[in-house]
Amino acid sequence: MMKQRKTASRVDAGAILESSQKIPKHQVVFDYLHSGIMSGAYKPGDRLPSEAELGAKFMASRITVAKAVLELQRMNLVSRRPGAGTHVQARQQSEGHRFGLLIPELGLTEIFEPICHGMMRSPFSRPDTLLWGNASGLGASDATELREDTAKAAEQMGQNFIAQKVSGVFFAPLELIPDKDVANRRIMRALERARIPTVLLDRCYLPYPERSNHDLVGIDNRRTGHLITEHLIRAGSERLVFFAEANSASTVDARITGFFEALRRNSIQPDAEPVWRGNPQDLAYVQKVLDTARPDGIVCANDVTAARLMQSLLALGRRIPEEIRIVGIDDVKYASLLPVPLTTMHQNCAAIGAIAMATMLERLEYPDLPTREIMLPTRLVVRRSCGSAQSR
């Protein structure tokens, strides 16, 4: 019994509950248990907490909890035995499968390394099931050329996986290049012609709010954008802008939608255009944003953008958070080490990887399943950059 309590503590129920107050309660309970099973916190054979324990943890009725557990049972993830409780089902390992990792931003965007580690550590995976490729434009002379070379390498990698007749491909679509949509569609058309199942990581390759007919595992970007913007408003910001780089992924458009929803909910009507897309390291462009919008709070598309923008703001003599509050999304490793520690939204990248592996195996086993979009909850991490009284 003591061992079971220790295992269950690896899943942060309080964080899920706090960040999911508007999601139906049975979905919150389902997400908690599903994440625990997919990440390995609950292993095959482990007994799940009782319905009474889950009801107390999430302040939910037993009927609500039972609805969540029944959904897990329908997915063949758990079994229920009268008098013995609910146990995690043993699942078939990925014996004989080879999967391609088509992640062009690996090494350029920090979130994908822990996502890959989550796949490798998944209880449903073996180390030799994942085929790694290199899509980096190593001969590029600048960032733009690097990403363009990466796009060419990504298309070639996709062809290599097709030639190797892999069982499936995990694909994180390209971003930050002008023809990203064209390149992503070419890659997907090739995989579709070869009838290779594909699970999208983090984002769809189609512009928001369009969705493809492929499974996707990531976070609820619209809600995340809403939550981080609301936090900045509660911290005292009234003139807010959203800052992103040009040609960003569709996830950024979803976050912008959440940003606008938070403004409307709090009856904030910007005097100037609140969404800016440009180079956060371009001091002239950043100065234009400051002169035009006069922001006292900036929501950045992600932590990378926030880190670069923070350096520009400091170089222009702006004090953070005294004059301008700034927040990001992702909670990358260096977020707490920036000149002003960054307030951000944490996403569980390892869990994304583990669930992506389980999703792929389910797709192979049940090819006629409806297209699924699995969105993990995020958690607010408060640091000094937002000027909140809770900051650290």
C-alpha cells in the first residue's frame, strides 16, 4: 500500500485541478489518470485510487469519477474487478514496430528533446523502435538559411522513412520559414500516399483553426493563452500586447485566440493593434512596438521569444517588471535563469511523448478509430517577470 501511494504522488493532481477549472470534472479526473498511466506513474498491474479517494481529491461525485474510469476501461487501459478495485491493464509491447521521428526542430526548439525522451521511456516502447534522423541545416550561415535547409532535410528524411517502410511516423511540423505550409503539406502527402500512420506532435500542419485527419498530442494552446493573459491582467497590466515571430506554428494562433478571449472577458479594449509579429532581437522593431502600443504587459508566444525580447527590452533601458511585465509559454530549462526569471506556463513534455507513443500503438491496433486530439493541461509557474506578489 505504501508503494502505491508513492507511485501515485508522481502525478500532480493539484496542478491539474488548478489549471483545469473550466474543463468538465470527469475530463479532469480522466486526464489525471490517463496521464499517470501513459507516463508510467501507474504501471501495469497497479491498483488505481478508489472512486472515493478520487472524489475527495478532485471534489467530484462518485458518478463523475466512475464516468472517467469507464472511459479508461473502454480504451482497454484498465480492468475493474468486484471487490478488488481498478487495475492498470498490461499492454502489448511495440515488438516488431519501427517508428520514424520526423522532428525538424529537434535541437532548435527545446521542448522536443524531452518529448522524445518521454517516448523512449514509455512503458509501451523499446529503445530500438525509434529511428532518429537529422534534419538540421548544418551548412547554413544564418537562422533563416538554417531553417530553409532544415525544411529540405525534413522532406528527405520523410522519403527515407517511407523507403524503410516504417510502421508509423511522429511528425512535428515545420515553422518559422515563409513556405512552411507548403513544405509541411508535401511531407504529409508523401506519408499519406505511402499509407504510413502519422501522429502529430505539439501542433497541426494546417493553419489554425483547421485540423487534419491525423492524431495530434499536445497542449490546449487556446486555453493556455487565455490563462497566462488573465494572470498578467490580475497582476495589474492594462495595456497588453502579444508578441510572436513571423511564420510561427499554428499553436501560436491558438494562443492568440486565447489572448483575445481574456481581453474581452476583462473588458479590455486596446488602443492600438495588440498582436505584433517580428524579430524580438530587432531593437528598432521592439522600439516601434513600445512607441505604438505603450504596453505595460507582454504575452510572448513562447519562452524563446520571451527570452530574446527580454534582452531587447533591457537593452532599451526598460525595467522588468517595474515598467513592463513579460510572460512566456513552455517553461524551458533556462526560464528561471534569465536576467529576470520568467513567469510562464509549464507543459509536461515527457507525458506528451509517452501519450504520443500510446496513441500511435492504438492507431495501429485500431486503424478505424476517429481522429483524436489529445490535449494535456498546463500549469502556471510564477516568477519575477510578471511582478506578481507570488513571484519568486
